[in-house]
Amino acid sequence: MSRFILTAAASAGAFHFRAGDKIADSTANALPGDKINAQLCAKPFAGMVPLDAAAVSALAAVGITNTIGTLIVPVTGVSSVDV
């Protein structure tokens, strides 16, 4: 299970997401209201807050140390605008 909440707008392929969107890696791992995008979850960045242990591990795999629910990058007006 890998779930994140975005603190910045992001895109993955043809999909665009806003700051505040909750992203899951699959339908099986999603909770109601989550958006599903395995591509974005596979390449996490500092603007993603992990919501479970798998998300913490995904961030660690790209060299970002974080804990569940901890904000690394604050939400700003510029970064939260749709891309």
C-alpha cells in the first residue's frame, strides 16, 4: 500500500494533480476520495507527504527521509497552482 498527499501540484503523463490531492498507487490501496496513479507514486518527490509505511519506503528509495504525515515542503501559493 502506498498513499501520499501532495503539497505541490504535480503531473504524471496526461494526469494533473493539485496540492491537497491524496494519491494511491492502485485501486486496491485507495481510500474513498483518493486519486490513483501508480506512475506518480513510483517516483515520489519531497512535495509528497507519506500516509503509510509503504509511502515512507518509496520516499527512502529515492533518498528522501520522512515519517508518516510529516511535511517536508510547505504548501506555497506558487507550488500549489495546477501545472
